[in-house]
Amino acid sequence: MNIFGLGTPEIIVILVLVLLFFGKNKLPELAKSIGQSFNALKEGFTNGEDKEAGSSKNKTVDNKKGELKK
């Protein structure tokens, strides 16, 4: 197992340190907030791609000034 250049022993040490730092009671809350952040980030990228694809279809370039027109 090699994630981001980290082997299994390094990942285990990191997980143990996180457990010691946050404690067993805060870990579910921390995991939930990280999951929500990733979901929001994924939605933002998806919505941004949709808006970008839709907005580029409606715009043309004015050749005289080089500005975008709707």
C-alpha cells in the first residue's frame, strides 16, 4: 500500500498520532466534517464545470475589440 509516497507503517503512525491528538471522542466528529468538506468541494467543482460549459456556449468574441459578448 503506497498512498502519496507513504507506506503502511507511516500511515499507521499518522493515524495513531491523530488519535492521540484529537482523542477517541472527537474522531467521529472530525471524520464527518472532513467528509462534508470533500462533498462540498466535489459539488463546487461539478457546478463550476457545468456553469463554465453553459456560459462558454452563449458568449462570442467581438473581433474589433477582442471582448466577450453575450
